[in-house]
Amino acid sequence: MPQLYPPLEAPKRLLFGPGPSPVAPRVYQAMQQNVVGHLDPFFFQVADEIRELLGYVFSTANLRNLAVSGTGSSGMEAAVANFTEPGTKLALLTNGFFADRIGEMARRHGAEVTRLAKSWGEPFDAQEAREFIRRERPQVVALVQAETSTGMYNQAKPVCEAAHEVDALVIADCVTSLGGMPVLVDENGIDIAYSCTQKGLGCPPGLAPMTISPRALERLRARQTPVQSWYLDLELLDTYYSGHKYHHTASATMFYALREGLAMVAEEGRENRWERHRRNHLAFVAGIQAMGLAMHVPEGHRLWTLNTPRVPEGVDDAKVRQYLLERHGLEIAGGFGPLAGKIFRIGLMGYGSTADNVLMLLEALEEALAEQGYQPVASGKAAAETALDRAR
Amino acid sequence: MPQLYPPLEAPKRLLFGPGPSPVAPRVYQAMQQNVVGHLDPFFFQVADEIRELLGYVFSTANLRNLAVSGTGSSGMEAAVANFTEPGTKLALLTNGFFADRIGEMARRHGAEVTRLAKSWGEPFDAQEAREFIRRERPQVVALVQAETSTGMYNQAKPVCEAAHEVDALVIADCVTSLGGMPVLVDENGIDIAYSCTQKGLGCPPGLAPMTISPRALERLRARQTPVQSWYLDLELLDTYYSGHKYHHTASATMFYALREGLAMVAEEGRENRWERHRRNHLAFVAGIQAMGLAMHVPEGHRLWTLNTPRVPEGVDDAKVRQYLLERHGLEIAGGFGPLAGKIFRIGLMGYGSTADNVLMLLEALEEALAEQGYQPVASGKAAAETALDRAR
């Protein structure tokens, strides 16, 4: 047969945007394992291992940990679809794009959405958040622990405490925190957390890890109406993964990849992994600031996985990104919405968060900025090297 | 770092159930290509190639061909979520499990579902189907072209004609036909077709190929309410794939696999591929009947991808399946619902539909049935060999 379609030759990108992050060779290898059926004993063995490893990575004793067969956004939709129904009052803490996406999904499911809004990248005041929840008395509270649009880490604990006072469930978006920084589901009191595979876990996109508290499960069983989404119905999914009753044809290949990514977290140790991300983040920030750039998010509220320096005055961020992509095959992202043209979004996640990558990124960025006429105050790379040495 | 989690060692299954089917080495290789971002120019190049190849495989001039980021069932849910809204009248032609699943999804979306029901594996009478549609005057008609629960091929053309007379759209489930037998979207007049990757296309599960007619698109734009599913909202997905505007993080890896599976269809030629499936199906049936087993679905209504012989009197189908799995690593499936214990479901799909596999399967089945005390009337393998010789 003539091979009219030559094999794909994907460019080798250095993935330092907000995800996908670089995939470890071991994860690629796992995807070479033979596909088995979605009801094969081996498939369920892998699914069980994933359940257990997800408990470890989410830091939870929950038994309901699973991977939804879709990308991170399908995890968000599963959370919304299962825990809202027409008329549910959902209180949203929003200081970025992904929080508002939760609101958009909730409205589509008939929920009444009420918002406590800050500008993109501005922290919430814990007391204000508590008062908002006490005043609104919602059934569900939603927040984004790791806001990918701004690089901000939002504290879940005060929100969860206030939510539980009024008997509300808490949904937390952990898409850009899981595997790179503490999600701490149980310690924070998060009821429903979802994430993705292509950031802190270093796998290709394709599954949405989730965890569900016993409290949330109870609420799910007390719903008045069926979940609008059959595909994302968590009770049906539980019957499949725990009861081995056919629901949909889960992808063995994607499960192999996720198992491998999670195994790598367990072997490194989650605390060590968080510390690695923190150290490399701090070194990167030291470099950025030495160059004279400012960080968009205030200190103490920054993600360790995704850095958001402000674009210096007079620099065209699109040209910087284009330069990096064309010259170095290096992908970073820009801001969007109110932050379009104002920030860079530079990920150091999972397999990609290394000291070498910090230095390489700073050097490439310095070069790209110089190309745009920006003169750094001092060498970013040197400052990062000092920070890395100190951390050793 | 200690490797606490040794590499996965998936058993090498011979996949002859209703899917997943065997994956070609070339598809596995494609998944080794570097992951790129979901907004990378290379990603969109692959997505465009998939759009074009899907048009070829679905036999349609539609421009809206895409792959939804979920398994085949997410394609079903996308079809239902986008083309029904509360109060939509949906007329369902059902003679199997998957048709009723469409009904279940439609009810969850607030549609009013009316059914023309036959027993599992009984063909529809074209005239009766037409009268049902003319009488009900629905906005949407749904049918399953290839019913995976029974092995039945339902003719779409008379249904589409009657539906269009009353200005209804037609949704067709092509999960077990695409890539293995003629779907013929345009010739049949199907408005919305969806499928999966792990059957006739020979890829791992993980994406749901779809095609949408211009008529359906118009109807979509005239909706009164937003699509309940944000994740499966086809207008947002179109803005992503055609307009390159971020929606969700599609999986480069899964797209590489699908591109390769589709390229293999194009290189073989879709008509040649259908003929290969037809020839191997007929040989398998000749063997089955020579052994003295009956086919559940009447001649002329059978899928070429999935064969459903009846379980002979006195034989425990679960024991036969267990024997095949344990002795030969060979996966076939049983029936379920009203067909539990009554049929086998034996797939010969995609890369797995070969003359050698027909003979191997018949030999193994003969052995497993003999183990259960069933004496075949004649050799299935010999009859299949004769049929294959004649077809050459």
C-alpha cells in the first residue's frame, strides 16, 4: 500500500507555557504498552493503582478518586454538573479567567451564581471571603486554587471553613497545582477537586483527575434531578471504576500514562516534589527581578508552577514569544483578557521544573527582550544561579 | 530515585470484542511524537488534516468534521446536548442498548423522547419507520446505524428521508461502522454523525470523531437556550479548531494517533477497506454456520465489523469467554440485557480484520466450545477457508 501520508514529525518544543509541560520519557514508554479492553482485569488493576496514587497526590483519605475521560475542563464540568442543579445557589470567588468559566458552566446548568470578584491577580481577603459566604449562604462555593490566567495561588482553607459553617460544598480547581504544589484536599477541607494530567503530573492531556469527599457523595445521592451529563455522571463512573460495570470505553493508553506520571510523583515524594518546584520558582523570580521585571502576583500568593512576570514598558510580548518559539522552539504564553499584552505566563512544571531549565529560560528571555530593545538591570541568570546555590 | 513502581506490563490481548480493536504499530509509533501545545501551529495542522480525512471516511462534503476530546460516548452526548433543548421532541428508533442510551441522554437534557421500539436485533420496517416519523413530527430523529449491543446495521436512508420531510434533523450513531463499513453521511442524509477511534479506525480510545451538516449548523445557531454542556458546545469547539481561539487543552498525543489511523484508511482506500471487512465477515459467518451455530441478526442486516453468533443450547458463554481469555489471551464479549448469555459478540475491525484472524478465531472458538461439550457439525475453519478462497 502506498504511504501517502508520511509519518508525522512533530517539532520538539520546549514546553514552558501554562501546559502541556514536558513529558518524561518514561511516560511516553508507558503509552507503548498494549491497549487492553476497558473491562479487562488489567485495566481495573491500573485504575485501582491510579485511585490510590491520586489519594496520595491530592493528600486525601477520600476513596472516590478517579480520572474522568476528558481534559481538565471536563473535570470542571463534571464538578459543576454533579453538584449543581437548576436553582442551586453557587458562590464564586473569582480573580481570574478560570473562576468565571466555572460560573459560565454553572449558569448553563441552571444554577444561580453570585460572585465575589477581585481584579485578575488580586488576592482575596480571608475575612471578606468569609463574610461573603456567610451572607450569601450558598449550597456550593467554588474557587480556583491555582489560577492559570494570572499565576495566582488562592488559599482554600478560610473559604472551606466558612462554606462548611453554612453547610455548603466546596469545589476547587486544582488544574495548575496538582503535582507541583500542595493541594491538601483534606487539610483545606475541599469537597470536590479536579485537575489535569498535562501540568504538574507531566503527562499528555486527556484525563481529568478528581477526588470527592464523603460529604459531597452524600449530597450527590440526595439530588432532586438527574445529572444533566450522562457522560460525566459521577455515580455511573463510580459504578464503572468500583463496580466494574460498563459505562464508557476508557482509554487504557491514557490510563497507562497517568499511572506513570503519578508513580513518578510517589517515587520522588510529594513533599520533595513541591520543594523542587518552590526552589526553582524562587530562583526564576530572583532572575526576573534582577533583570528589572516585576512579578504580577504579590509575593506569598504566587504559583510555584506558573510564573507571571509583567511585560516591561515598550516591549511587544507577542514578538518576544514569537522570537522564543522560532529561535529556540521554546513555548511560553502571554496574558489574555485584561492581562493581554501585560504579562508573560512561564511554566516550570512537573518534569520541566529543573534548575537547568530555570537558567536556560532566563537566558533565552534576556536575549528575546534585548531583541526588543529592553536592557536588563542585571543578569537574570546570575541572580538565579545565586539563589539556586543558596537553596542547596 | 528508587523506582517503587516498576514499569507496567500489559498483557498482550488479542482484541476481538466489540472494541477496542487491535492497534497498528504505526499508530503506537505516532504516539511517541513529541507533545505540542493545543495552540501550536503544528497541532492545528494535524487537526486540519483530521478534519479533511474525517470527511473522506464519513463520505461527506461537510466542513464541520472534528474530534471531540472524549470517548465515543462523549460524541453521543455532544450530539444530544447540542441538538436538543428542554422541550425538543426527539423520535428514537431503538432496537438495542445504544439507541436507548441516546434516549436516556436526551431526557436528561429535557427532551421529550418518543420511541419506535423493536426487540434487540430485529430490523425496522422502512415503511413503519417513515410512518412513525410522519406521525410524531419530531424536531430530531435518532438512530443507531451500527448497534454494538446486537451486531445490527440499521438503514439510515429511509429514516433520513422521512425526517427531512418533517424538517427534523437526524443524529446517527456510527460508533461501530466508521472505518469498517459504509457510513455514507451525505448519501444517507445524516445530519449529525459521531463515532469513536478504537473500532474501525484501529486507534486507542480517547476521541469522538463527528461530522455536522450545514443544516444542523443552522439549527444549532437558532437555539433558544445555551448548550448545557460547555465542554461539548460545538460552536465553541468550532471557534477553537477553525478560529484557533482557546477552548480546552486538546491532546496532541490522541490527535497524532487518530491522524495515523485515518491516514491508514485513506491509503488503503475506504472502499477497499469496507470490502476487506465484508469479505472477512462473510468468511467468519460461513465458518460459524458450518459449525452449526446460528447468527442472531438476519442476513442483510449484519455488521461487517461485529459478529453475533447465538450461544448454542447448553453452553455457558461466560466459560467460553474465560477459556479464550485464559488460554489464548483472546478477548471476545458476551451479550447483555435481554441478550445476556444468548450471543457472543466477536469483532473483526480495523487492523484486526484479516483472513488469518478469521481462521484463528474460528479455531479457538471451536476448541472452547468443545471444552463445553459442544460438537460442531463441521469444521468452521474449513468452511471459512473455502469462503475466503472463493472471494479471492
